[in-house]
Amino acid sequence: MEDSLASDGPPGGGWPRRGPPTGRRSAIPVLDALWGGARGLVRLPRLPSGAQALVLGGGARQVWFGGVLAVPLVALSALVVAIVTALVVYPPLADLGARAAVVHLYDRVVLSEVGPLLSAGALAARSAPAIAAELAAMRASYETDALMAHGVPTDVWLRLPRLAGSVLSAAALSVVAVVVCYAGAGGALWLGGAPWAEVLALLDGVWDPGRLLGCCGKAALYGLGVGAVATGLGLSGRRDPTSAPGRASAAVGAALLPVLVLDVLLAFNA
């Protein structure tokens, strides 16, 4: 099976060509991508045993590349945000006698916004173009046709593992961002002369299970949006080897659109 999947083209035209998607297509490519990702979750047909390693390996690579390898980037970004925010916000509030407002500010901003947005931004910048380019290259080299010839529904099994990897990566990265942000802010306040009791009160907020779970859920929703757009753009590319870079470039901006829309909607309902 591996030999047939690795072929660069259909031998003698024997593979079933995948025609254009049926149904009405939207004028906005991002909406088509989101619809394709949602449609792939409707049915879960059985995956042939011979293709499990090839297909499910995409989800494992997504977790490794999008989650594990992105930890230094997210941690560094969270540390910079924490230190800058603490040094800019704390002195004016201390002068006004509202030091306790710093704790409330971090509870509202870091857990609700910074953690999920940093994780989603890392996925959109790193994982979305990689997913789109990989799937566009598979489509251009007829690997998707080979999978379909072996009974693998590509609309489901090329999307689902990457969607799951994006969700898990986003949730885990949001926890990293929150912990680093709180630790960095606590250290910056302590070095800036804040009372130790205020530093402990700030750090106590990160251990709230309910708020931390809400942060992970929000980040997971953002990760689902990023993965849906990236897989949709990759699988809708032309059968042209030069389409992969274009799909990767388009995925960076397009993957941020559902994140921003969801963030605004959740902010109104908060």
C-alpha cells in the first residue's frame, strides 16, 4: 500500500479523480473552509487498517509541531506581556490606592483573553500554514486520490486528526501562557517593590480550576476554528504543485478570522 500511496501520479489514470466539491460554494473562501471542516465531523466512517499510520500520523505531527514545539514561543510571548503589563499598570493603580485592582485585572484579562489568544495566535502563525501546505501538496501529488482508492474518505480522515491536534494544542498552550503570565507578573511586581501579600494574591488566581477550565475551553474553540480553516484551504487547493505556498500564505490571515469573530462574540456574552 505504501508504494501506491507514494506514487506521484495516477498509474494509467486508474485512480478515481476527485471532482470539484458539490453544492453551492460561497464567495468567501474562509466560509467554504469552515463549512468543509464542520461537514467532516458529521460522519466518521471506519478507517482501513492499512492507512491508520499514514492518516493518524497527521494528528500526532500536529500535536508535536503545533503544541510541543510552540511552547517556547508562547511562553516567551506570555512572559513579555506579563512583565510589560505589570510594570505599566501597577504603579498608577498603586498611586491611586487601588492595588487590589491588579488581581482583578489579571483574572479578567489573562485568563479570559491573553491565554486563549496567545495560543490561537501561535497556531495561526505556525500550524495553519503548515497544515494548508501539507494538504495542498498531498492533493497536488494525487496522494488524496490514492487514499480514496484505498477506501479512506479524505474529507473526514485528513481533517479530523488535524482538528483534534489543533484543539489539544490550543488548550495546552493556553495553560502554558496563563501560568507563565502569572509567574512573570508576580516576579515583576515583587522586584518592583510590591508587598508579598499582593504578589501571593495575584498568583492565587491561576489555581482557580473553574477559570482555568474556562480558559482551556475557549482556547480549544479557537483551535477548532484555526484547524477547520487550515484543512479547508489545503484540501480545496488546485492540482498544481505551486498552489501549496499560496495556500500556506492565505491560511495565516484566514485562520485568524474565526478567532477574532469568536472572541468578539464571547466578549459580548461575558
